[in-house]
Amino acid sequence: MEKESLREVSLKYSVDQILLSSDYVSMGGWGISTACGRPPVYRICTEQGEAVPLTFHKTRREDASLSVWGDGRDLNCGFDIRFRYEEKQDYYWIIENGIDELRVFLDIRELKKKQAKAMRPYQPVKKILKSYRLKELKADLGTWRRDGAEALKDQWKIRYASGAYGYDVWRLKRKTSGKELERQREAAFDYEPLVSIIVPAYKTPKAFLHQMIGSVKEQTYRKWELCIADGGAAEDDTVEKEMQAYRKDGRIRYKRLAENRGISGNTNEALEMARGQVIMLLDHDDLLSEEALFEFVRVFNEDPEADVAYSDEDKVSLDLKHYFDPHFKPDFNPDLLRSNNYICHLFAAKSSVVKKAGVFCSEFDGAQDYDFILRCVEQSRKVAHIPRVLYHWRMHPLSTAANPESKMYCYEAGRRAIEEHLKRRQVSASVGMQEQLGYYYVDYELKGEPLVSILIPNRDEKECLRRCVESVLTKTKYRNYEILILENNSEQEETFAYYRELEKDGRIRILRWESGFNYSAINNFGVENARGEYCLLLNNDTEVLSPEWLGLMLADCQRPEIGAVGAKLLYPDDTIQHGGVVLGLGGIAGHIFSRQPEWVPGYFARAILQQDYSAVTGACLMVERERYRKLGGLEEMLTVAFNDVDFCLRLGEAGFLVMYEPRARLYHHESLSRGGEDTPDKKKRFSEEEAFMRKRWGTLLESGDPCYNRNLTLSSGDCSLKVDETEASVLY
């Protein structure tokens, strides 16, 4: 690949990887435009200047953003580009932003030579054969017969030498077996609802239409109807003509609309056709997994109170050969849903709920599904989650995935949908947009100015404590608080001298705990002596960063459904120390996104979004004082570790939510006070506390964290795919 010499232009880019299969070129890298409001646009054309269709999707590239900007702008500047090529043709990759244009020459023959040299299947043949499946054998035989031995070699190189295709392999290894699909076809349920699949069509390409319908016809659960309302019929009769092929199947129903009524209007027309007890939403160019309907009906049978259900999803290339970017979601997470439409696909609701929720509203076009989902959730007794990828979202060429700013109306509609949801729930709050488009934050109204008691245990850590207290006093915008220093057997005179200095401030009291160190008992003692309506547990090795931290946490905590609120804590090097606690991570529980840069949005932006977790760290945790006392406070059998996790789990057991507030930001100079688990006594104590947690919460630990997803790893906090040890070497 030859690249024109770069002058001072407003475009920067890097190509990290180019892979050629027998008929496709796949390119990965990043591109950034330094011209304000003019993001890079990518095109492919032949050497003769003819445009070539491509598939494009964005990826997160924090390293590139940091390299160009020095901060967290343009985090989604990465790209995966795929286009079909001809062997004897060369191409240009064009990058432009309306100001500058760069042309990169793609010499196909030269690229093939370089790939042949560079790519070597590094897996031992024994391991490859061990992972080999019948489906792969059939695909390989087909490639060999159709395209020859060289094409088959290319296919093997990509499959076994490229980590970029890891999810494809991961997915195939977990694909539902033919035997299981047959079992599903023969299965009978006590509750066998008719499932009405609602599809608004508009100028749907022939291939997409047939593939969508084909995915419905292949469902293992047979009691369904497909309701297609064609909003493009007056302008293009393609869909109407193609539907003739299905006229003998009474389950497939088609309505020709006299005019295009917009996405909401067309969907409502399809909804009017529905006769089923369950309503399911499907886009006209996407696909369902074969077992999708079966899994939803199974869930509705297992839990009759579940009125709404949703599944995990992934994306698929136009040619249906490449699956990528899976979204493995948590169980129902109210605060996350107010931050982003994470439910999205696949979504189904009982018709009784849909009748109460109402139809799609055109004033929310662009986010009409978000508004509809919020209204359905409001009317539901219970929302179920199926932790399986049952929906494949087809990615479109760049021409339909243009500058996100051109779709600002969609994001504004999403913001208004959340505001209307909050009004219906009689919640006083305002909604703002994150810098990452499509993501939001809710500012809950602060009711009054209740006193907050800030509890800070300390033992002979004068400078550490000074930094913490001064940051609270000088940086906190909310002013009605008291600080209780929980003195725990300090010995140094300078510590007591500092205490005498602090007591001159009427907002600060020194309370002496004379027993041995027990983090739980010390904080329980502090709460009993607190005067505030709300208590904030705060480690002495923290330092306030955001002035609004206390007010934000208090407004969150005042909500009746919230049991506790945690903050976003950073190490001094501005990497994440705490962004929420995940059960089972690293053992009993661990911090998600730990050691990732602070500006990284995380897996589907979860590091920057308000949401509910099973637990948050006690290093900065707010709770209503009476709620804390009624729950019995922190478990004193857990003297150091997991007392915060146990407390949060007991809150959850009592029906409360534990909320993460990422805009409340503090530094955490972790473990300065007591050191690590580095002595025999500390190791023994930690082991005993682990055993305590396994005994009390074993069932929950075994079933998996409902705020995480069983398909994601528990060996690190980066939300990568969960891979069995025997598979790790094959995938990566």
C-alpha cells in the first residue's frame, strides 16, 4: 500500500490491519478530522473512479484519541471497513471531510503477497482439529469446490491467525446444536401465545426482505404471525411484488400503505394487524436467531409475571458472513435505561401491556422505539432478560451511516423520551446529553437541604486525612454537611495536634473508637453518633475532584427506590479505581474497568453512565441513615473486606437499587491506611471473609451478577468475552 505524502491537512489516520479473503478486503484502523464539526468520511473506488459499496462500523480507539488530542475526544474514531474486490482490479481508499481529501492506493496483488508472508497459522494443528466443527468442514468444502485451494488457505489464515475474528469463532462454538433446535420444535408449553412480529417496511432491498422473512420462517416456535406494513409501496413496488412469493403462508401478512407515514406511523399500521398475545419488534433488514421466539415464550412460561422481555444482540455484515460487536446486557437496569436505550433489540411485550402503553408516537421519530420501550416497561409487573444473542442487526454501507451530527434529531428525541418518562413517573428531574451521542444523564431534583454526615475513619494518617478533609471543605458545592473523624487508636502526636486544629471548625467532630480495627464496627459506631439524615462513608485516602459530587449523590439517594449511591473513583494517575462492583469478578467481587483511563467510556459506555450495580465500594458510599440502621449496618464479621458488598447485597435483597453516579468523581489513594493483604494474618483474615461471603451469598454468586452478563469474562474487568481455558488459545 502506497500513501501520498502527508502535508498539514485536517485529517489524520492509521491503517493497522488489512486482511483479504477470497472475495473481500477488510481494513481496520482509525481516522480523525481536526476540522471542527467535520468528521472523516470514507469511500472506496476503483482505479478508474467507479464507486464501490462498503460496509463500515465504528470502533473505540482511546489510544488514537490520546495520541492526536491528548484527551478523550473522538473515542469512537476507529473503523472496520469491508468491501468486495476483484482479483485484477486495484482500488483507492478515500478519506475526506469537506476540506481535505486523502487518497490511499490499494494494490491488491501486492497486499495478497504481503499477507501470504505475514500470516501464519500459529495454532498447533492438534488444537485446530480439536476446535473444528462439522459446519466449518462444510463451509471449507464449499469454498474449496467453488474457489479453489488458495481461497481455502485464505479462509484458514483469517480464521486461525486473526484475533479480529474472535467473536465469529466464539459464536460458532456456542451456537445452538441441530439436535437442540429439533427438540425445541417438538416442545410444548403450558402457555403458547401467538407471537405477532411487527415489521415496518420501506423500500426494503429484495435480498434483505427475503433473509428477514427466512429468519422468521426458520423459528423453532411455530405459533407466530409476521405483520408487514409497507410504507414505501406508493413510491416503489419492490416489496409488494416480492411478497407474492409468500401469499400461500397465512402466517405472513402484508399491508400496502397508500403513503409513507414515517417510522412510527408505519409501525402503528403493522401493530393494527397484530392478533397475538405477544408483540415483538423486528426491523425490515435484520435477522432473528432460530431459537428467538422459543426463548421468549420459555421465559414467559417460567415467570408469568414477566410482561416484557429483551435479549442480547450483535451486528452482522451485509453479506451475513461476519458477526461482530455483540452487546451482552445486564438484567433489567432502570437507571441504565434512563441513560441509554440499552434494551433495543430484541424486544417483546404482552399485548395487554402494549394496549396500556399506547402506540408509537411520531413526535419521537428517530427514538420512537426508546419511547415505546419506556412506556411498556412502566406498565409491566416484571421485565425479563434473556442473556443470549437472539437478534442480528445488519450494518449498512457508509452512505446510510453518515455524520452522527446529521441525526441530532434522533438524539434529541431520545432525550425528550426520557423526560416524558420521568414526568409520567412523577419524578422531578432534567435530562442532558453526554458528549457520546446517544447517551444521557439525569439530574434529579434535590429536595431541601438535609444534613449529610461524612464519616471518615482514620489512624495516624495525618497528611492523607488532611488532603481528604481539605478537598471536602474547599471543593464541595453542597454546604450542609458535618464531618465525623472516626479516630481509631492513633499514636502519633502530630495526628492529635491536627485533630485539635480540625475541631476549631464547627462542622467537624472527632469521635474516638477505642476497640481494635474493624472497618464495619467503626462505621456503625459513626452512624450511631451522626446527626445527619444521610450518611456518607468516605475513606481517608480519597480526594474530591468534582465540586457537585455531594449534591449529585444526595439527589440520587433521596429517590425512594435507591438504597445506596457510589461514586467514580480514580487512581492518582487518572485511571479508574472504581466504576462499580461486579460479583464473581476475580473471585467474590471486583471493580469493573479498573486501571482503564478515566476518559474511556467502557463497554457500551457503561463507565460513564448512571446505572444500577449489585454493589459499589464503601470507600465513598451514601445511604439514608435510618435505612442503614434498619438494615443492621455493615456486617461486623467482615472486618475489612467485602463488608460494603455484603451491605449492598442486603439492600438489593430488601428491594432497593444500588446506583453508580459517574459524575461524582474523587481520587482514591487506595490502601494507604492499612496496606495490602501481605502478611499471614491478613491473608488468613481475607480467606475467612471470602468463606463468609460464599456461605451467605453462594446462590447469587453461582447464578451470576444480574447487573453484568454471564457471557462476559470474570477474569478481568474489561468486559471481554468469557472464554473457557481450553478455548483461549484458539480464539486469541
